[in-house]
Amino acid sequence: MINENVHSPYETNIEISPIETKEDNQLIVTKTLNESKQNFLINLNTNHNHRFSNIPLFFIVKTFAMMILDETPLFEKFSCKYGSIDVFVDHFLPLVHGFESYWSDFIETRILLVNALTHLMVHYAPTISRIKKKYSKFFKLLLGLLNQSDITTQVTAFRCLTKVHQRAKCIVTRRAWIKMTMKILTFCPLDSPVLQLATKYIIDRKPNKFKLSSIYNKFVRNDDVLITCLPFIQMIHTLVIESASHNDDPSEVFVFLINKVINDELYSNAALKVFIDAMTAFVENIEIMNWIIFLLRKSLIMSALAEYRKKYRKRREAVYQLISKIMNSNILYIQNRIKQIIKSISMFNLCLTLSQLVVAQDTEIDDITFNFLTSSINDEYIENDDLKVFIRFPFDDFIDNELMEA
């Protein structure tokens, strides 16, 4: 008997005592419950075929997880044998289940198991056979755990994902690694606090290498999205600016941002800063500039009609703040077009606030705005109390066709 017992910091009622014989490496695992002790004999034979059929599964998982996470002398001795780490991985990887559970013992055991497997995958990767395949399988299992309602499981899964992801950079191809990076974000539940950790992690991984479309599918195109963290706004800021040099289309992001500016009081200022900085990044792209002008034209007409109807004061103020920031920027093309739009609106005696905000006497009119108001001044859009149709997303087809550049 080796005179060194191992006590787990995770399960205080478990004690592991190693034994050495000529034939087998053996463990005596003692579990104490209500002052009574129960001993189990576990063989770690060289053929690695023992399935511990006479011992409770949770007990086995906790025992080995303790050995691995503590890197006990017995584990160090055992891990030196060729194929031993493969035994742990092959035997316990299939036990990671992603199904929902509210049983505390199951949750605790699964967390221990996931942490132990992560430790092996990260620190003993060179000794694991078919490592790419096992990395891929374990990564998918961890992604599934992100959707658990138990927040402890979510946080544990995220931490393990980041460790495995960082280690995978030296194992898988760059293309596969980038896909893994975006999956961490896209698998995070929208209502989970892990979302904030994930967005910060993505930002730190140089997101300019990723496509904006990966973000659209998760957030911008999701009608139920609620931006609850500033790191997300920061990520959008980084992505949309970097996309200027990667020929990535940011149109939907601008729609998302202007919607946040006008309709989200909490994050209006944050979205406003991103909107202005993003416009500056695309100042040489006339197609994107015209798209932004289209969005501003809709917003300005909405503000003018809303002031006429004495409605939506806060939304109008958000639009005024947006226009004020743009007029103080260096984007002359947009500034001149805004002046033309405001002059066209003022010709119908609409929105005196805009006329006071931007001096536009010596500029031409915006034909699109003028023609739209001329044909629509007496129709339902003026009389309708619901003027949000001008900033509704998805857009109103009639308004869009009339207000978009030819």
C-alpha cells in the first residue's frame, strides 16, 4: 500500500488510496456517508477494458475527475503509460450529455467531468490519438451545454470552450478555427449573461477576420434580440469598420444601428457613436453612402411628420441628435444631402426644429423628398397617427420604393 491518500476538494466524503501489484494498478475508493464507509476497488488494467460495471457511474466520474484535476501522484504515474489518457477520453467523452437536467447531483457531476476532459484536451493533447476528431466532438458537446438553463453549467461550458478553442489554434486548420470562434457566439442564448463574456472574447480574437454575415444571423436579423451589454455594441463597432477593407456589405448593420439610435433609449448614444464612426469608414463607398442617405431621409421625414402631429417626442429628439452629430463630422457628402432633404421638408412648412438645426437656404432641394411629399401630403401617411411606418423594419415597400435612390 502506498502511504499517500488523495482527498478531493470537490467532494469531501471521497478518499482515494492507491495500491500497486504486479498485475494491476488498483485504487481503493472510500466513500463516507452518515459516518459509515463504503469501499470500492477499481482496477486500471493495462488492457483498458474494465467498464466498472459494479460501481455507481456518478461515483466513478467524480473519482476520476478528482484525480485528473488535482493531478495526483497516482494520476501522474498512470498517465505515463502509453494510451492511458486515451482511456480517460474515450471512456468519459460519451458521458457528456447536453440534455436539460435539474438534478443537482447530475449537474455537479457533469461540471466535474467537463472540467476534467478540458484539462486533458488542453494539457495532454499530444498524447491523445485522433485528436482533431475528438476536439471537434468535445467542442460540439460544450456548445450544447451553453443552452442549459443552469447558469453554472453555462459558465463552465463557456470557460471550457475558450480553453479548448485557444488550444485548437495549434491543432486544426485556420478555417476550422475561425468557424469554431463564431460558433461560440452564435450558440450563446440571447438571454444569458454568458453572451457578454462571449462578445468580449470574440472582440479579443481580432474579429476583423470574420464575416459580418455571421453576426447578422445571430443578432441583426433576430426580431427578439435585446442588446443588454455594451461589449456587443463595441463588437458591432469593430466589425462594421473593419468590414470596409474586406468588401463586406454593412447595409443591414446600418439599419440595425439607426433603429437602435431612434428606438432604444438605453443604448441610443452608444449606437449613435458606432453609426457615425461607421459612416466615416465607408465615406469613399458611394453605394453605401446612398444607402445611409436613404435611412436618414426616412428618419427625417418621420420626424417632420411626427412634429406636425405632435407625436414621438423622444424619437424626434434622437433623430435631431443624430443629425447634429453628422453635421459636426467631416462627411461633407452626407452633410450636403441632409441640407437638401431638410430644405425640401421646410418647403411644406414641416418641422421648424430641423430648419433651425440646419441652415439650408443656399442649397438645392432633394428631389426624392420633394416629390414624395408632393404626392403624399394628403394621403394616409400624413393623417395616420402611426407614423412609425417610416422607421419600421422590415421596411414598408411603398415608402422604400419612393424614397430610395434610383
